[in-house]
Amino acid sequence: MPASHCLLAVKAIPNAPRSEIVGWLGEALKVKIKAPPVEGRANVVLCAFLATKLNLPPRAVTVLTGTTSRLKRVRLEGLTIAEARARLGA
């Protein structure tokens, strides 16, 4: 059986004082990121932050679409969307 995965819609707010989950905007998770949106740094920090929050290995979290946009689709390896939402307190 293939490993489970899901896509999570994320609204990222770069240049925040600290990285934190703000809450849900409909289906999208709003996340403040303590990194500038320069040379992909905010995406790297976002993936690492979500991996920590979801108790996943860092390489299990990748930005699929929206690398230069605030609205992103993030792929989570090893979780269903229901499991991800439960771990994030949805």
C-alpha cells in the first residue's frame, strides 16, 4: 500500500516577528513565518516549521505550488488531510 499524503493550502505571511500558526481561513492554514520572502528562504522556514508542528521529518513537507505567492499548496508525506488538521488543532 502506498504511503499516505495530502495537500494543504497555506497562506504564508513572511517577515513576522516569530513563526506561528495563526489559524484557519476556510480550508487554508494561515502561518506567520520569521523569514524574508527572498531566494526561497520563507518557503524553507515554512516547511521546517510545519514539519516540526506535524511531527514529520523535514523532507516530508514540500511546497508544490505558489513558491513566489503567499497562497501555497504544501505536500505532506505520511499524513492524510484529516490527520494533519487534527495535529494542527482544526
